[in-house]
Amino acid sequence: MEIRQLRTVLDIAETGSLTRAAELLHVVQPALSRQLKQLEDELGTSLFERNRSGMLLTESGRRFVDQVRVSLHGLYQAKAEIGAATENLMGSVSIGMLPGLGAALSGTIVTSLRKQYPELKVRLLTGFTDVLQEGLERGKIDICLMGDYLQSALLHTALVYREPLYVVGLPGSGLQASQPWALADVAQLPLVIPEGRSLRNVIERACTIIGADLNLVAESDSTSIVMQLVESVGYTILPVMPIRPLLLEGKLVAAPIVSPTLRRTIKICSPVIAKDQHVINVLRAELLTMLEPFVASFAPWGVEWLMGD
């Protein structure tokens, strides 16, 4: 019985699909089927029932998977404790962030980590939450900061901060920081909305609750393109973090949204089974240390630090 076989069983159980598990493990499906068959032959029992809806655990399979989770957690924890004895971090890590956060913090993160761990190579990836989650589950990202995600037993998550969303436009657009706008009125404006799931979900859920339809003119997966479109189309809905420099320079104006207030929660996430848990623990601590004062600087805009609450 090998560790890769245990990972195979766990990923099949979590995804309910041989195809999806093969993608996560970066192996072809026939090879994964052979690994599973070898393990089932060794155990002398079937771990899964195969039907049209996917791979379902048998009673024996459920008991076995419970033990696998405990065993792998202990193994990786032991590895992390041994690795903790080494002061310097080496190798390469991939850190994922939402686009706006990446634009604001990437320089600070790379500079700080290079100063403390000169042999550590840092790769920064930006994207919306659905892209970041897929990267985590596929092993392409080691740790990330993202918004609302699809519930997954493959990930460890913790709340970091909560930020309100603002209606944003050009100077002269009628927006003022001191004058809140009701969401029903915001929905009638010509809007350009980012495609990211976490942001869109917050906006669309709130509109559904109050029975408002968004006057959606355009959408984009790029914050910079959204900003360009605002110049020609009208308005957008965003948190203030990615646009604070433009607000301070007077190139954009933003007004709070009320009735209801729209808020997005940012989480720090990493795989349950990490390649090097010690490195992940260090990165997590470093990211939170850098983030806390940054988030605190946005307190006047209603951003709240949640870690430890």
C-alpha cells in the first residue's frame, strides 16, 4: 500500500469522479483505475460503487477513507514538524490572490519574502475565486487569498477580512462618498461588472432579495478593463482596495451602497494535503502579518479584520 494509492482513494471520494480525480492528480484515468483496482485487491473489498452519478463509497470504503484522512494528516504534520527545524525556506511556492489585492500587495509580498528567505522562489498568480480554487485543488497554487468559494473538503479555509462594495464612477457622475445610494437605484445605472464569482454572487443575491434587475451593459475578467469601460459606459461596483489610488487622485469617485449594504468576505485557503505543510504555515503567517496593517488602513472605508474573531 503506497501513499499515492491513499491519495487516489481520497481524491476519488472527494470528487465522486474518476475523471475529476485524475485531473487533480495529473494522471490519465486508466492509470488511476489500475491503482484503485490494485488497492481494492490488496484490501479484499470494493471501496466504491460505480453508477451513472459517479463513484460512491461503500460502507467499507467510508471506513477506509476516514482512516486515510487521519493517517495522511499525521504524516504531513510530522513532515511539517521536522521541516520546522530548518530556519531557511527553499524551493518554490505559488501564491494566488484576487486581481485587486495582487496589484496592491505583490511588491510588498515578494520584497518581504526575498529578504527573509532568499532561497525561496515566489510565483504570484492572480485571478478570480473560481480560477484560484481550481489552482489550489489541482496543486498549482500552494496558498491563496480569495472570496466566496464552492465548499470543498480538499481545502483549509479561514476568514481574513470583510469589505463593503461601493458604486464607482467618474468625477461629475453624481456620486459622493458622503451620500449612500440604495441598491435599487444603483441597479438602474449602466453597469460594468467583473466576472468573478465571489463579487457577482454578492451583487446578484442582494438584487434578487430586493427584486431588482441589474442594468448590466458589459462585464470583464480584468479589473483594468472594467476601469477602462467605466470611462465610456458609466459605473461599476467594486471594493475600494484595488482603486484607492484612483480615488485619492480624484480620478474616480465612490459612494457606499445601502438597503442592503453589500459586503464581500476574503479568506485564506490552502490544500488539506499540502506538498510541504511547514512552508504553507510560514507563508500563512507572513501573509497575515503583512495584510493586517494594510487592511487596517481601510478601516475608514468600512473594511473589517476578521482573523481571530
